[in-house]
Amino acid sequence: MNHTPFDTILKARNNYIKSVRKARQPNAPKPSGVESTQDSTKSIALNNAKEQFVLKVSMFSALFLAVFGVGFGVWIQSKAVIFDGFVALISVGLGALSVITSRYIYKEDDDVFQYGYVRFEPMVNFFKSLILVLVCLYAFITALESIFSGGYEVLLDGAVLYTLCAFGFCALLFGYTSVYAKRLDSDLIGVDNTEWKIDCILYLGTLSAFALLYVLLTPLQSHNIESLRSLIPLDSSQILILSRYIDPGLLAILSLLLCVSPVRICIANFKDLIMVAPKDLDEKITQIMEELSQKFGFGDYDTHTAKSGRFYMIEINILVDSTTDCAIASIDDFDKIRDHIEAALEIPSYKIWLSVSFTANPKWL
């Protein structure tokens, strides 16, 4: 192994510090790579601004739906519609949490949050998805209670108009958030998108119940309705009894099916909170380190990996064995290894907290 004299290392360190200080001077030429870093920073800021805008649109849309639901419910004197409007107010509060989180997500670390604000995203997504799970479970339990108590009569009145308008509005927001969730690769928008999807399908289920009840209960004045009703082998009294179970039955089925997506989101973000190592990334890091160990003759290495929302935290400790031939001659070689690891991970630099340390003492692995 070629040993680098200490005075050479110290000289290289001092030269590096001088170059950094010189680069900070107002009229100093910019080091190579600064322009690309600035472009990347502008791109991040632009995407973050778009994310905040989409989340604000989603939040104020939920507020509009809540006001519309409460107001329309009071007008037609429907407690169900009023309750639906109040439920929409929950979405407004959850949306505000997402907007605040998006605003702080890329904020630099400070004296209080010295690792930045990366932990906020999985916390908010976990909380929001948990609320969605509880809403689905509440809808399922309510539907079961209605079924066991003999169902209920659904009035085909102004609630049909409200449900139709709410469905169209939710479908529009579902499509809007779907586009930007994929375009910006944002989990925050993705959770909002799941919320709009749940609302959309529940309203669609209600409309389906209204349509089925219309076919079953409308007097036989239309040949088409008569043809549809002839497919059901029940008399009028049995159809009347069946109609009481259509709406709660659909609600029970849909609420269970819709519970799947928020449960998955909840589990994924809970794993982030307890810092479960992403399996694919952990295997990729191991592969990278095995290749580097063979190339540079490292004695051993140890890695720690965690994910927090859209960010990754990776710590790699490498044992440089002084008793064997090691193809490292200077500090620049250490930095080149760091650059190689960062490039091989294929994760944008603004989404990764990468720490690569070198030691000759196994104690520090």
C-alpha cells in the first residue's frame, strides 16, 4: 500500500479550504458544476411551487364542496347531505396540513431541526391515510347497522341533484390531482388523489343506488322500465323490501373496497416513520459496495439505509485495511469513491442524505 505523508494530506486540506473561501468571494469565478447546481435548485423550487399550488387547489376545492354540501343540505332539509358537507370539512383541515408540509419539505436544516424537515411528509401522509381508513370503516359500520335494522327508504329528491353535482366535481379533482401526482412524483398530492377517488366512487355508488331504485320503484309507465323490472323475479312487495337494502348494501361493499388504498399508504408511511430499510435500495447499495471492495481492496464495510417520504438517508462506513494493498493514494480518491456511489445510486442529490466515511479501525464501522 502506498502511504501518503501527513504533511501532503494537510497541504491538500489547506489548499481545499483556501479554494472554497476564494469561491465565496463576490467576484470570484464560479467553480465547475455551480451552474448545473443552480439550475437544479431552480427546478426543485419550481416543482415545489407547483406542488403547493395543486395542494391549495385541492384544499379550497374541498372547502367549496363542504360549503356547497352544508348549504344545499339546509335548503332541501336533508341531514345526510348536511353531514356529507361537514365530512368534507375534514378534508380541508387535512389539505392545510399538506400545504404546510410542502412549504417546509425542502427548507434547509436549522438549530431546532438539524436533519431538516424530511420527517414531516411521512407523518402527514400517515395521519391523512389513517383518517381515510377510519372514514371507510365508519361508512362500513354505519351500512351494517342500517342493514341489520331493516334498511331505510331513500328519497329520490334533491339529494340526487346534489350527488350528481358532487360526483362531477370530485371526478374533475380526481383527474387533476392524478396528472400532477405522476408529473411531480408527489406523495402528498397522491394522498389527496386517493381521497378524491374515494369520494368519487362513493358518490358514483350512491348514483347507482338512485338509478336502481328508480327502476324498481317508478310506476310502470315506460316500456323500458317494465322490461328491466321483468328481469327481477320478485313481486311488488318484495321489491319494496329489497329497495330498503340497496343503498346500505352498496355502501358496505364500496367502503371495504375503497379501504385498500389508504391502508397501503398508511403502512408504507408507517414503515418510513419507524425507519424500515427499503429492500431494493439496500440490495443495490450492497451490490455497489461489493464492486468497490473488489476494486479498491476494502477490508469491510457497513451500511445503514432509511427512507422518509421522498427522501433517502444513507450512511456507509468503509474499513480501509492498512495491512493490505489498497488502491487509494490521496483524499481525492475518497471523494471520487463518494461521487461514484452517488452516481450509482441514481437518486437526485436533493432527495438523498448521503454520508460516506472511511476508517482504519473496525470499531467505527
